[in-house]
Amino acid sequence: MSAKVKKLASLLLAETLDITEVTPLSSELLRLRGSDMRIDASQVRKLGAQCMQALLCASTTWTQDGTRLELIDPSPDFVQSVQAYGLDIDLFSSQENTL
């Protein structure tokens, strides 16, 4: 019997994640739900509260679903925005094993 292999998805975040990007980001996250995923935050220069919330919700959802989500290569601006809200960068990855 062969083991079930989950699809690994990748998502490259936009440079500007402001209120105008929350709907496209949320739609893409919903489309990818159920897949183990890596989110590349290397290009992010602006991270607004609404997109930050969408990413935090994704992390919680992936954990509850038993799938893995890993934030990779967060830009200095992404990290600074997260820290300005008093949050830990590790909150943006599911609590499952990293990929």
C-alpha cells in the first residue's frame, strides 16, 4: 500500500500587503487550503493589519487541519511590522513540523 502524499504549495507574497490585497490574499489562501504550504515573504515591503490577520488565520487553520504551513525568508520589513504589533514571527507558521 502506498503512502498518501500531500501536495506542497508555494505562495509568494506581494510587495505591498495593504487593505487592497486582503481579498486576493484570502482567496488564494482558501484555494490552497488542505495543502502543505510554504509562504515566501521575502518581497514584502509593507504589511498591513488586515493581511497580517489573514496570514495568522491561515496559520491557525492549517494547524487545525493537520497540514503544515511555513513562512520562509521574511523580509526585514515584514519582521519589523510583525514586531511592531508585538507578535512573534513564529506565529505565522503552523504548529506542525516544518517542511
